[in-house]
Amino acid sequence: MQLVKSQRKKCALLLTMIMCLNMIFSGCMLPLQKRHDYVRIYNAQGLFDLMYTALYSFEEDVYIETTSYDEFMNMWDELNDQFALHSAFRSKDVTLARRDLDGSCQIQMHMELNACGKAMQYLYAKNVKKYPTEDAEKVGEELLRIKSEIINDSQTEEEKVKAIHDYLITHCEYAVDGNVDIYASAYTLLTEGKAQCQGYSEAFAALCLLSGINCKVISGNSTFGFGEGAHAWCQVQVGYIWYHVDVTWDDPIPDVENLVRYDFYLKGDIMMKETHQWCPYFEECFTNYAA
């Protein structure tokens, strides 16, 4: 058990570098779109909401207007310091272009979607006419295969969530010694059966969304047991109420065939705060689920 905790902690520390979005400043690689509607924001919550609206619309560009570039950077730093800017569905690199005007600053932020994000462009957001890449097609076809196998119209929302939770646990194992750059996305979970926390969370969220259930990846820190450091899990909406689901921590290590735990399944904030930390910008989860 101590070895498992040590390995998880090492992965968590490495994941800190992967989950936090890196910023690349560019005036030429990303031409600023002058005619696009830029959304005025005033605080970190506004920046968070704008970015995550784009994320779950599976759009790669965000158009921001602030009083000044320094004001934008203060908001960015506030979110980044609280691990609010995970890289689920996206590359960790963010490209910016800016234009300073009299009394304002316009910023175009580009966040390249990863294979799962590009698959969701086609399957969920339907803002592209075909899979953008071969890897996106691999991920998309696997998501559809799993959905057709475990989800049906007669299930309740909770039954769908449980089916997705259980499937991922019984068909995936935690990549204890894996490269965080590789195993922090759903691609390896769906193609190799191995992932780390962001990979579990990305796959869980994608399957929930494709099944008609609101779900978001949440990022923060783990504070107990499996290794302190950056961590990702999910928030899912069942019956109009939001709950936490940590598929990663419900998957035993070492992997045990067909063993599924529910220690972190549909839990409220009070219970999750015993082992997890996150910033206040995510959804509030008021209670544990009661069937």
C-alpha cells in the first residue's frame, strides 16, 4: 500500500505540470480576429465561465475583452494558482494574440483540442462535418461502441452514470508507471485500457455527455491517501443536482478483475473535501446521492 501511495504521489506531482495550461504568446502564429464578438470580463469567475463554455461547446477559440492585458493576466494567474485550468479535452498549450485599444485589450485565446476533444466536436457539438483526425476517429468509434454496449433508453440517469463508472473501472487500469504526457487523456484509456486521473475523467465525461447527462471534469488537489498533488475527477448532474464522481479512486490498485468501489461515487462537497481540494468556480454539490 505504501508503494502504491508513493507511485500515485509521483504521478500526481508530474500531473501538476500537465494539467496546468501553458501559455504561448504569439502575434503571427495566431492572427487576431478583428471582426469577432469579444466578450467583456471583469474577474476570474468571468474568465473561468467563458473558457468552460467554450470547452463544453468543443470550440477551440475564446474571444476576451478586458480593461488591460495586466488585468487579464491577474485573472489567469488566479485561476492557474488554484488548479482551475485543467487540460482535459485539450492540449496543455494555450496560444494568445492580443490587441491593445484605448481603454481595453482584446485577446484571442486558442486551445487546441486533443483526440477526445476533436471526437466530441463531431459526435456531440456537431460543429464539424467529419472527424478532424484519425486519432479522433479512433476515440469516437470506441466511445460509440461503449455507449451502445452499456447505455439504453430505459435506464434512469443514475443507472447510466453507474454503467459508465463501472465499465471504465472494469476495463481500465491505472497507469502507475506511465508517462503522464501520454496517460493524461482518454485516448490511451480507450485504445490501451490504461490511464491516469485526467484520462479516466475525460472518458467518463465524454460518455456521460454522449448519453445525455451533464458532466464536467474538475481539477484540484488530492490531499489524502493516494498521493498529494494535482488531481482530476468529475462532477455529474443527476436529477438536476450536481455530484462528485472520482472514477480513478474507485478503481483498485493493483487492478482486481471485476472489483468496483463506490467510495467516491455521487458524493457531495462535504464528503469530498475530506480528501480533495478545488477552487470555488466549479459547481456546488450539496449532498450525497440517495436512491
